[in-house]
Amino acid sequence: MQTSDYARLRLRIISTILGFSLIPLFGLGSFIYFQFSKTFDDNVAENLSTIVENKRDALDMFLTERVIQLKNLAYTHKWNEMSNDEYLHNLFEIIRSYSGSIVDLGVIDSTGQQVSYSGPYKLKGVDYKDERWFRQVRLKGMYISDVFMGFRHFPHFIIAVWRQEKGHSWILRATIDSDVFTSLVRNVQVGRRGDAFLVNRGNVLQTSPRFGAKVLEQAHLPDLPERLDSAEISWLHGNDKIVAGFARLRQVDWTLVITEDPSEEMSPLVRTQWTALGITGLGGLLIFLGGWAVSRNIVSKIEAADRQKAAMDATLMQSGKMAALGKMAAGVAHEVNNPLTLIRESAGWARDLLTEEDPEKITNFTEIEAALHKIDEHVERARNITRRMLGFAKRMDPTQENVDLNNLAEQTIMLLGNEALHRNINIETDLAVGLGSIETDPSQVQQVVLNLLENAIDAIDRNGTINLHTWRDEEHKHLCLSVTDTGPGIPPELCNKVFDPFFSTKKIGEGTGLGLAISYSIMEKLGGTIAANNVEGGGACFTICLPM
């Protein structure tokens, strides 16, 4: 356009604005008013969604820590120890010294009789065989109950672990301090009129809200979807407009509910709206000079600010997920290393005893010696896995060895052969001849392949086929391996989330959501890639590629 064109355009705009000044004034005023309202609603919903998901993750981590704590107690102590009141009391005092969330501990035998107890109540000898939680923990191995009254005659919930050892089957049961758990739920910034509480599937309160109802009373909530993997936001319209966020916990079938009163944050918006209307009225006198430039400038600044905020929010959320996963990996690795050390020392002691014996006098001397060697080999492999987990937490550099990818794949398949056979799953291999070897970390690569095969078996469940294929990608100078299953595949809308920490498509309690996140981190450290996609006819395919 030429200068004269711009001049004519300016004249036309000014003439139009002057001729129809009232229409654009009212239109602009209305637009500003409703746009601010919509932006505010969107921001409130987004912020509440972040708060709900972060609080849900904190509650899941709290429950996971208590479950791990209880399992460690059950599997590191024997029945004859735990059934002793004095021994159990000493354990309980140690736990209470560093964790105030457990009220009492009890050991229940397979008939439902509480044989030992440590806590503030007189519950030794109580018969639990008719209690719902007793049946559930025997069925599932671990159970977190809903809140109930029980023999204590006050609302509480328990975590119970089923332990089987030679000659005895028993349950270790812990009561969680409801005040500590309620404080953890409420410890969120929701304003003067906001609230935070938990309900079960029947909308029965599991923690007491700040206002109105009490624990075990019915909460009046809208109908929620069956799955709540991410936060659900609803606007509740009664006498006042309230926004509520919902998210279902992964460890137990409870729903976290957090409500906010948007009116507490509305006063800045109201002032902005009146200011905008005043500016619009005064701007009618000057709108022919700068309306277009000002509006364009405001919109560009708002868009730039929104993009910057969204990028910062995404970065902070991802950093929080990875930090939490790193801490969890370090804790698990530390707990696993202790029993591994005992296993290795016991195997070494047995080998020393074996060397003092006459091989000809022991019928199965060679088999025993081979079994001890196998124990050493698998203990070392387990220690390598825990070292990888610590590496995930501490970002250790991987080791470099000459690795035959075909041989590594076959070894990994052997580890899962019995599991696949039990489920009638056929593992087929299509290994490239003359594939060659690469310089990489064999333990980490094997961990990735093992994760992919285990996920494929879980996806099929029973009666299916897994295909493991290797090939050379000469164009990109990579050696590649793919695992394809005949399971249901990955829902298309979830394909971009499968590598996120704590994300799982399995049922609650059947998956941690860590396997693929750890695999992604390993491949990133090794300089390779991992990708997921669905295949025609059903099933999923995971592909890893490593640089030659």
C-alpha cells in the first residue's frame, strides 16, 4: 500500500468511528466486560486444577509411604517376633519417634484374632474375621479401608498388609491418625470460604470439611465421570457461585474435592471493569486517533503474557513430577540394597561351607554350586538395577560396554519366559542377522527392554502374541528394537502422556506409572530415543533406537 492509501484508510476509519460512535463504544465496553469475565473464569479453573492435582499427588505419596513402611515391617520381621506384645511395642515406639501419623499397630492371625497390639486402646484378642477390611486384605494382599467407626467407636481408617511365611499367614494392621491426614488434606490455600475434603465412591465424607457436614455424612456433589486421571472442574450454582475441583486418588478409591469462592478474587476484576468502561467513555472523544493502535497493543501484550505464563507453569509442573520421582527412586533403591547385601553374604557363606565339603559325598554338589553362582549373578543384576534407580535420582553417568543387542534381547526374554507361558502368551523374535554391537550401558538397556516386555504382557493379560524385532537404521546410524503386542493398544488421546511420571493406563493399584518414565530417562541419558504408537488391527508398538 502507498502513503495515499494509508491516508485514505485512516480517513475511512475515522469517518466510520465518528458516524457510528455509539455502536463501537457499547460493543467495545461489552467486549471488555465479558472478555475479562471469561478470562477470570478460565484462570480460576486452571489455577484450581493445578492445586487439586498437586494436592492429590501429595496425598498419594503420603499413603504410598505408609504402605511401604508397613510392608517393610511385615517382610523384615517374622511371626514369632511380631506376635510378641513387647517386641511389637518396641517397633511401634521406634515408628512413632519419626512418624506421628500411625496411631497403633496390631498383628492379626489368619482366623481374624488380634494376637498382639500396641496402641492406646484395649484391642488385644478382638475378633476381626467378620470385618470387611479383613476379607479384602486377604483377597488383595494390601488394603486401605474407607473411614469407619469399628471397635474404637470413632471415625478412622486403616492400612493392612497380608504376610505369608512358612507355617503362618498373618496381617499387620496400622490405624492412621485421622487428624494428621485431615490436616494434610486441608493444608491448601483456598481462601476464607474455600474448603478441601475427601469422599468415597458413594460420596460419603472421609475427612471433615471446614463447614457443615461431618465425617461419614453424605456430601452433595455433582455426578462425576468414572475415571478421574486429571482434575475435573465444575461451577456450582446455588445462592453463591462456587468453583470445585475433583481428582481421584490412585492409592485408594477416594475423590479429593477442593472448592473456592471466586468472589474473593473478583474485586480486582470489578475495579478493572469499571476502569475499562470509564476509559471507553472518555476514549470516545479520542478513539479516532488511537483506538486501533491501543487495542492491538493490549491484545499483543496479553497474548505474550499468557504464553510466558503457560510455559512457566508447564516447566514447574514437569520439574515437580521429576523431583518427586527422583526422591521415590532413591528411597526404593536404598530399601532394596539392604536385603540384597544379606542375600549375597548368605550365598558367600554357603559357598565357603561348600568348599570345605567333599564333592563326592554330596549328591547334588554341582547343582548347588551352580545355584549359588546363579544367586550371585542375579543379586548383581538387581544391584545394577538399584544403581540405575539411584542414577535416575542423582543423574549418574551411564557406563559404557560393548553390547550385542540381539543377545541382550534373548537374555531378557528368558527372564519373563515363565510369566508369558503361564498366561499363554507367545513371545516371537525377529532378530536381524549380523546386527553388530554398540558401545552403551547393558544394564540400563536391559532394564528398558524388560519394562517394555512386562508392559506388553500386562496389556495382553492372557492369550496373545508379543513380537520383538531388531534392525539397523543405516540412514540415521542407529540400532533399533521394537516390542509389539496384540493388546488393546493406547487410547489416541493418551499417547502423548505415556512417558509422564505417575501416569498409568492400568487399574488403580496395579501400576505405579514409573516404568515408562524411567525408560524415557534412561534412553535420554544414553543418547537414544523411545517412541510409542498403535498398530493396525489392535495393539501397541514401543520402539527404542540407540546410536551406533
